[in-house]
Amino acid sequence: MLKLVTVVGARPQFIKAAAVSRAMARQDGISEIMVHTGQHFDANMSDIFFEELGIPAPDHHLGIAGGNHGEMTGRMLGAIETILIEEKPDWVLVYGDTNSTLAGALAAAKLHIPVAHVEAGLRSFNRRMPEEINRVLTDHVSTRLYCPTNAAVKNLADEGVRDGVIHVGDVMYDAALDARERARSGSDILVRLGLEPGRYSLATVHRAENTNDAASLRAVIAHLEKVAAERTVVLPLHPRTAQASARFGVSLKALKVIEPVGYLDMSVLLDGCVDVHTDSGGVQKEAYFHGKPCVTLRGETEWVETVEAGWNRLWSASDYKQPRQPIDEYGRGNAADLIVSNLFRANT
Ligand code: UDP
């Protein structure tokens, strides 16, 4: 029996872990222990994803949220170490680029437990982003590095990381395909919000660089207000952005602000929108998965292929690259299966 400990804590990780957990359930001989650090804890930022996506309930819930980055990561590190000593897994599986990712990877590496990193190799080359620090460090202590794109493989090679690097495609594409199918009958969000397909834009804002100071938040909201002069802009409001707008007195009244939504509702909102305006990593790609153009509200993107293929542009760019092209490297919706069979082979 192959025993894995999966460490998750934040919204995008629940979505990625759901795809991989489903693939694990299809494979005999794997036992998965789920650790939730508690980084995201609101019902609509956490519980809804476990319920809707059928993620196994956490075996360990650490309840660690808030505080500065170092403090949060440190508390997680200690708590995860205790669990790993008790559980003695063959592998620790971590996702993406949050403090939970780094804490899980570091705790495992120090106990000589091999780490598998899903969504390895992404780089913004902006070391002021907390996510960039988390990714670089996690990649450098990982044994298996599952890359979503060719650029990710190259980034790792440029840093001298070649062993254990595998391009499997993007587990978020697997997740998007699954959600799209189930959302058809499982979401009435457009009716609830009084929205018509093809008549609104979808926006998300949550990155530290856009919410840490008043001027940055004002600039992002001013961009969205310009879009709102043309059509309704729907903004599922991330708790961090809600706090920032209250703290800095930045009005959101030009926008249709809603509570964060579940993944099936998000899939329907993506399907019906004209375009997407976001600083999220995941949502940039989901725009492409749903055939919608995206404006990225940041100075750089890790998902460079979306820009190259003409589906995405940085908000500083005046236009999209032409012609618009399909992107092959995200795979065929089987990235999670490739990860699970690779991990399984590694241990047999
Ligand atoms: N998402 C969601 N509900 C929302 C906003 C986002 O389900 O109200 C999903 C979104 O579709 C994507 C993921 O959350 O799959 C992205 O998470 P986030 O933007 O928080 O993180 P990032 O991708 O930037 O790491």
C-alpha cells in the first residue's frame, strides 16, 4: 500500500487536490491522508469545495490562519512535522505556491520523506511575490516535480533542476472539464444574479500586490470601473480584498460585488461572460479553458503560453497577440492520472 500525505490549505489547492484525489480513488493500493492547514477557513473559501468536489474530509485540520507570512509558515511547519512523524507516509504531496505548500514541503524534506510538487516550475521572476518564494523553495526540495507547461520545465532546467521533472499537463484543466460537466445541472447562478450570458465581464482580485496599499487597489478598481461603463462587471469578492477596500475606503459600488462562489458556480460564470479581468493564476487559464479572453491585472504572468497564444494580455499591453491559437501543453484532462500512475510506479 502506497501511503501519501496531501497538504492543502487554500482555495486553489482544494480544486487541484480534488482532481488528483479522484485519480487516486481510481487506483488500487493508494491510501491518502488529507491535511488541511486552515489557511483559508471561511465556508465559501473552503468547506464548499470539499462538499461540491467530493474531496475526502481532512484527517487532520490544523486551524492555522492569519499572522505574518513567517509566523504562519512556521506554525504550519511544526504542526505538519508532528503529523508526518506519526503517519510515516511514503510521499508528501503539495500543490502550487502558498505558505501551506512551503510548510508541507519543508517539513517532509527535513524528515527525508520525498516530496511531490504539483504545479512545479512556474516562475514570475518577481521575488517580491510571496508565491514566488514559496514555489522556488518548494521546487528545490522536491523529488518529483509535476509541471503543467513547457515553460515550467525550462524554468527548472535553468535553475539546474532536471531530476524528477515531468511535464504532465495542468490538473486545473482536468478540474475545469469535470466541473463544466457537473455545473450544467448543478448551478443556477445566472438566474440568481439576474445575469444574461454574453452581457457581463467576470473579475477577481486578491493578490498582495493589488491589495496591500490604497494606490494599487484604486488602480485596479479604476480599471474595472472603465469596463463597468460598458457592461456589468461581476466581482466575487475575496476576503482579503474586502478588508482592503474597507481599510482604504476604496468604493466598489460601480461593480456587481458578490460573495466568493463555489467552483461549479464559477464554471458557469466563466462560461457566460464576455471576458475575464483577474490577478489570479488559476482564473487566467480558466478563461482560456472556457474560450474567453483575459486581461491580467499584474505586471507579469507565470502562464506565458496564454499570452503567446493570444488569449491573455497583461493590463499594460494595448492588445492581444494575433492570431489566437489553441494551447496543447495543458494536456488532455488526464494530468492527475499521469501524476498518480507516476507516483505509484515510483514506489513499486
Ligand atoms: N474561484 C472560485 N470561486 C471564486 C473565485 C475563484 O471557485 O469566487 C476559483 C477559480 O475558479 C480558480 C481558483 O478559485 O479555480 C483560483 O483561486 P485564487 O484566484 O484564489 O488563487 P490563484 O489561482 O491565484 O492561486
